Amino acid sequence: MEKRTEPGTKPVLEVLAGRVLDPPPVWLMRQAGRYLPEYRDVRAKVSGFLELCYTPELAVEVTLQPLRRFPLDAAILFSDILVVPHALGMEVRFLEGEGPKLEPLRGAADLARLDADRLHERLRPVYETVAILARELPPRATLIGFSGAPWTLACYMLEGGGSKEWLAARRAALAEPAFFERLIALLTDAIVAYLSAQIAHGAEVVQLFDSWAGVLPESETRRWVIEPARRIAEALAARHPEVPLIAFPRGIGPLYPAFVEAVRPAGIGLDTTVPCGWARDALPEDTALQGNLDPVTLLVGGDRLAEEVARIRGAFRARPHIFNLGHGILPQTPVAHVEELITHLHSRGR
């Protein structure tokens, strides 16, 4: 069932349709997470992180927790980008204090390990979570589904875990382009299917996270970040023309305009390094801008937080804008600082 909302009822949807709102709507990347004591209570009930992602009643509870505390304008599905490689048949484990661990792909022969035919079967619990959220979400809140982008997923699948340099993926992209093209194409198709299913179960917006887009040089960014995102956006627009896409190509700096021109997302997520004035002037006026408070500023709070909220709000006052962070909220962030952020955002002073 595709859930549709009448225009004018949900601030996030209004902004993604091109409307300027004052104050802007707000949600936060990783708004459901370890900084919340109630999240930690739920997490303690399960043996592993993926169990939490694949248990609909718990994933629904965790998704809704921040909306009970704060007047947020969107709920983003609680899940993880690595459920896609997991659903394709890769072993994925989350180790406490170490992050994700995968059995890495080593070359073209390893593509046989990936089985797209069972993708939806394995992701059925995620779709059930989306469907429940679509029924239970507060009327004002928009339900956002998401996926990792092909490049970022490939980084984890080739590296076997986290990295600062992502040398395995970067080396494969240059040294084995035919293999890497096949991997990116497989991931692109899987992501389209995954996001389309989320929409079919009630997601009103979908966001594409390319967290490691910024490690590539220009030509490789165009090939492995921008072009796959364009294909995903076109496929989703053909299937679900009324559902907006937000893209977050973190770290691509001066290539943001090229990304927006090629992909044409309804909204573009700005990371913390992007100057607000530059983004306002360089990106098309009909593209909603999302971001881009530094999570460390939220962690610190106080006068600096108030100043930065006012600065970002002022910079985007004439543009369709969704207030957010430039990356995910840090686990050490005091809950009171999120309350302060929203209070500052909703105040009339600029």
C-alpha cells in the first residue's frame, strides 16, 4: 500500500515540493540511537544489532522514540545500510566497539556469492516495520525510508569493515573496472528494488546515503557516485513519481552542483564542510537543501549551538530548507542539547 498525504499537511513534504517554511522542518540523522537512554534499554534486550533491525516491533519502537521526546517533523526508518549486502547473502556482523564486519569480496568470482533473488524475502521484516510505522506515525510527521548508495555499500563489501581510506574499493574500481561495474550495477538494481518496496509499504520520502562519496577523485566520483545515483533516481521516479528523493553524497564538495544537475533529487543533504552561502547560490532554487549543523556543535551545546542554528537558519531563510545535521548525531550527545536545538530553531530571533 502506497501511503499518500494531502499537500499542506506535512512540513517536510511541503519543503520537498519547493515551499519555504519559517521555521523550517527539522529531523536529525541518527535521531534514533545510543544518545537516548530508552534506545539503550531496547538495545539491551537483543543479542545483536541486526536482530534489532529485523524485529519489527522493536524497530518501530526505536524509530518512534525521538518523536515522543522532541517535536520532530520526520521519522526515519530504524535500520542500517548494511542490510542490503546482508540480504544479498553476505555475512554481516556488528561487533561491540569494532563496528561492522563482513566476509569481503575479492574479485569477480565472488559475485556468485550474491543472490538478489531472495532480497525481498530477507528484507520482509524491514518492510513490515515500514508498514507499521505508516499506520502509527503522528499525523504531522513524514516517514522517511532509506538505503546506502552503491559506492558506499561496495566500500564495505570489498573492505570487509570500516576504513579511513577504502583502498580495496578504490583499487578495484581502477584495476578491475569490469568487475567493479558489475558489482555497482547489481547494487543499483537491488537498491531500486529495496527503496521501491519501502515506498510500497508506506515510506513517503526516501533518502540515499553515500557516506564515503568524498574519498574519490572527480572522474571516479562521476562514474561511481553520480551515475549510479542518477540511475536510481530515474528508476524510482518512473515507478513512484510522487515520492521525493533526498540524496546525501557526503564529502563531494565542489561536485555538489554536478550531482544535483545529473540526479535531480527533490532534496540534497549538505555535509558539515559545505558553506551555506555557497550551497544557497550554487544549487538550483527548486532543490530543497537539508543540513548542515556540525554534530560536534550539537554535542557541545550552549551559546555556540544557538549561534550556529541562527546562522544556518538565516543563510537558508529564502530557500526550501530542512534543518538537519551534516552527519549523524554522536552517541555522547546530551538529550538536553537536542531540546535546545529545537527551541532555538523555533524561536523568532535570527
